[in-house]
Amino acid sequence: MSRRSLGALTFFVMLSGCMSDLGEQVSRFRGSESVAPMRGGAQKAVVKPSDASKIINALQLRPSVVITGTPYAQVSDAVIASDARVAEAELRVAELRAQAAAKNWLPRIGPRISLNSLGDFVAELVVNQVLFDNGRRQAERDLAKADVERAAVQLVEDGNRRVHDALSLYITAEENRDLANHLGRAYEDMARFEWVMQQRVNGGVSDMSDLNILQQKLATIRARAGEAQEATASAMAELNAMAVRPLTELRGIGALRDTSAGEPLGVLRARAEREQALAEARIARASNLPGLGANASVDRTGTVGGALEVTTDNLFGLGTLAEFKAIEATKETADRKVIEARENAGRQVASQQSRLAAYTRQAQEARGLTTAARDNWTLFQRQFEGGQRQVMDVVGTYETYARALETEIALKYKAARAELELARLRGGLAEGGAL
């Protein structure tokens, strides 16, 4: 009997005395883990700073551009608190798999039962230890680690997308609320013009044509105000369905910090996928190369056996060399995908920055035009009161002012949406540490 076989037998003898208590020991070990509880009885995925990779560390330190205490922050907190966190559960699964892969270098133990030529069952306990595997076990650990990184990026992406969707609904509600308020004031002003015209018609000064026009304008304003109120109610109903508490009384939009949240999430995702591809390539390469393993077994009679064996997952064929070349090309492909993701992210951010600057400038110009239109309407109103203008002249200038104010409102919220979209592209709507 070789020394290797004797050592294996000794190990098995010691192991056999502990098998009955193994389940209890494992349960006690698991019970001693300090893991934060998660909604629904699950456990929250927690990555220790000392174990964190560069990608996960970048995600944990990722700041949010949402300013604390603003309406945006209240919306963000409410929808994050009510999130089902499917990505968080997937991260926890990936982390557990990485913990399992971290022990893949240890011997594997299991029974082997076979039927011999005489019809008797032969039962053995077998230990298998890999001595040389061309880096396969290390690649498996790297793949599990990359899976954790990819799941962590997905978690932050989901949080970023959820906050963006919620804030988009909130901006829609605020825009239609402002529009409804403006149309309500316009209806009151137009109703006064309609009353004046009604008196003029009753006095025989004006005919019914001008009165009919004003009544049609009133009906149009009333219908548009109703549409805006319905749009506000619809957006708020959807937002409240996402939030942990009602947000109906919330008002104002505020602003976002003009700062970068770090590398875009699309680039971090590409980097994590690169690590996955490289690990899978190393596993595929090791599968085509011979390895060395040691086996030891003991049967019911105490007979010990042991051997060294050369192992390989795949046999060599005519296409093996080409497969090796394809595996080597994986690294270049993965690197190019990261470069492409960085370029696409840069283009999208630059385009959105230009769009935000344009809407901001247009909104400022619209405010100036609104002021000029209001001054002109005020002038016509005084001239009408002095008998120098007709009612329809004042109505025309008022409509010009009302349209200018509507344009200002629309551009204000276009700029807010552009700012929100820029924050989404940068991945700065959800704080990494809070997720």
C-alpha cells in the first residue's frame, strides 16, 4: 500500500466518525453568520469591503446626484423602500455560489456503488483530489467572482432605473399640475372677457359672432384643463403604486447635483462581463488539456485503494487547435466590448448634456418672451379700459401671453427631463451604498 493510499484511508476513518454530526455542525455554522435580514424573509447580499473587487467597491462608493431633502429625494426614498429587489436576491445567490466555488480546491468525497459480475453490490467511499488542472479551479473561482460583480451592477442598474421611472412620473404630474393651474387662471380671465362681451351683446353694441368665439375658447380651455388634471391623477396614481407611502401632497421638482457619479453603469457592466468571458475562456482551455488527479477509496471490508490518473474533459480532435485560437481571441473581443461600451456611454452623455443646455437656454428665453407678452397684454388692458381698444383686441394679446406661458412651462419640464435623463445615463440616481 502506498503512503498516499494510507493517508487517504486515515482521512476516511477520521471522517466516518464525524459524518453523523456533520449536518448539525453545518447548521450551527450557518446560524453564526452575520447577514442583514431582507424583506420577505430572505437575506440581504452584503459584500465585505476587504473582499470587494474594484467594480463592487466602485458601486459601493457611488454617490447619488439627488439632493437630500428635496422632493426628488422624497420620491427616490419612497420607491427604493418599496422595491421588491429581485436583483438583490440574484446577487445573494451569486455570492453564495462564489462562497461555494472558493472551496473547490478541497478534496471531493462521495460514495461509489456498483454491481459486479456476480450480482453483488460493491460500495466504496471515494476521495478525489485534483493535483494539477491547468488553472481550471482558479478560473471557476474567478467566474463565480465575476458573476457576483455582474449581479451587483444589475442591482444598481435596477435601482437607478426604478428611481428614473418614478421621477419621470413625478415630473409628468407636476407639469400637468402647473398646466392645469395656468389653464384655470386663463379660464377665469377669459370668462371675464366673455361677460363683458355678453353685456355688449345685450346692449346691442356687439353681435353674437364675437360672443360665440369667446364661448368656444372657454370650452376649449375647460377641456384642456380637464385633460391636464386627468394626466396628473394618472401619473400620481402610478407613482403611489410604486412608493411605500402616498406622495400626493408633494410639490415642486428641485434640481440634481451637477456632478458625475463615476464610471457609467454600462461600462461597469461591460467590465464585469469581460471578467466572465475571460474566466469561461480559461475553463474551456483547461478542459482541452490533460490534468492530474489522485483517487483513494475504502470499501466495507476496509480494503484501501489509491491511484494517480491523468484526466481530461475533451479529447483532442482536428478542430482542437482552432478552438484554442478562438479561446485566445476571447480576450481581445472582451476588451473591445469594454471600449465600445465606454465610447457609447460617452456619446450618450455628451448628447444629453447638449440637449439639457439647449432646453435650459430656451426656457430662459421663453421667460423673457412671457414677460414681454404679459406687459403687452397689460398695456392693451389699460387701453381697453380707456376706450382705445376693442374686447377682441385684448383677447388676442391675452392669448399670445397664455401661449407664451404654456411654452415656458413646457420648456421648463423638458429641461427637467433632460437633466433626469443625464443622471440616468451617468447612473447617479441611486446611491450604491444605500442599495
